[in-house]
Amino acid sequence: MLTKRIIPCLDVDRGRVVKGVKFFDHVDAGDPVEQARRYQDQGADELVFYDITASHEGRQIMADLVRRVMDNIFMPITVGGGIRTIDDATTLIQAGAEKVSVNSAAVKNPQLIAQIAEKFGRCATVLGLDANRVKANGRERWEVFVNGGRVPTGIDVLEWSRRAEALGAGEIVLNVMNADGTTEGYDLEMTAAVSDAVKIPVVASGGAGSPQHMLDVLTTGHADAALAASIFHFGRYTVGQVKQFLAEHGVPVRIT
């Protein structure tokens, strides 16, 4: 049986880890290298780094930071934010990233997913999907957003998930904006729907506030992994405590 993964997420803005609510109102949460070392020691399965303003501000990718982090840890990392071309993806892989996550650029140029998958394989190709519940004319729909959650696209979440898989994405990180940073729990309905719509792994993101929330999304939400930030960054729980809770409730996890 495949183990479920617990993944701390480090949102980075100009070299510092930050954390916000619903993608905005960010506060400082520490140094990326120190955080990475701490999570490795706690037994995290991997790390995700997002440069959260690179696409919005048109800045370059954070290859130097990736190299600095990989000089200090040996766990797998996924890096996203500001990846616009296959050359950008190549730079990050060469800097030490195991996977690259594309979001805004993939919406504008879906073939970027195929190009990365062709060069580095599905296992290195991640779709970062920023999703939000949008109400219009009395109806709710699930819409894809880009540029750090600032720009709606009109694209349906499930349709984009299936298309990305067909293009070569090997994993989807589903960032549900309406739950992000609230610590009130993941969006179980949307996560389950995306997980059931594709055959590739889905990483749930947005809303973790307790080990119970992670248990819920890994079972009811059908997710393959749970990503979290607030509960880890500010010391509410350690990765080890979460994994112990999951193991006690029958979820297969890697205990170090």
C-alpha cells in the first residue's frame, strides 16, 4: 500500500518564507533554509517552495535559493513560481529541484506541461492549480485563477485538471483559495472531485488547521498527500505529531 505524504509548503517572497490568508495579508514566517532543515528533521516526506509573487511581478525564478536549500538538506523539493519556459524549468532541476510546478504559464501556454514532461518525465512535472469557488447568477462554479490568485481565467477546475494530465502532468497540487490560510479544514468536496477526475496523484492544499483535517482530506477527500503551512510554520504541530495521529487512525505514512 502506498504511503500518504505530508508536505510542508514554504511560500517565499523575496527570500523569506511568508504565510497569508486566502493568498493575501502575508506575514513573515522565517528563513527558507532554516525552515527546510527543521522540516527534514521532523520527518517531512518532501517540501514545496512557491515564489508567490514571481509571476505577478514578472520576476525571475529562484534558482539561487534552491541551490542554497539543497546544500543543506537531502529531501525532495518541488519548486514553483515564475516558471515561464522549458529553460526556466531546466535551471531549477539543475539547481536541485526534483519537481517543478507550473501554474500561470501553463494556463497561458499548456504545451509547457508537455515540454517539461518530455524532457524530465511525468514524475518531475507538477501542475499547481489555484482554484476558487465563484458565485455568479445564483450558481457556484469552481474556477482556475492565475498570477498568485489575482486573475480569474474562466477555466473550469475539473476540465483543466483532466487536460493537464493528458498533456503530461504527473501530479496536481490543488490550492483551494477559499480555504487557504483559514486553518478551518481543506475543501473536501473539491479535492475529492479532482482526485476522482484524474489518475495522477493529487496533493491537497489550503486550510489545514489540525491533524484531523489532514486525516479527513486523505480519506474523505481522496488526496494522495496533504500540504500545509500555517500549522507547521508557527509551531502548532510538528510533522511527526501529524504522522503519528494519522498512523493511529490507520493511514499508511512513513515514520522516521
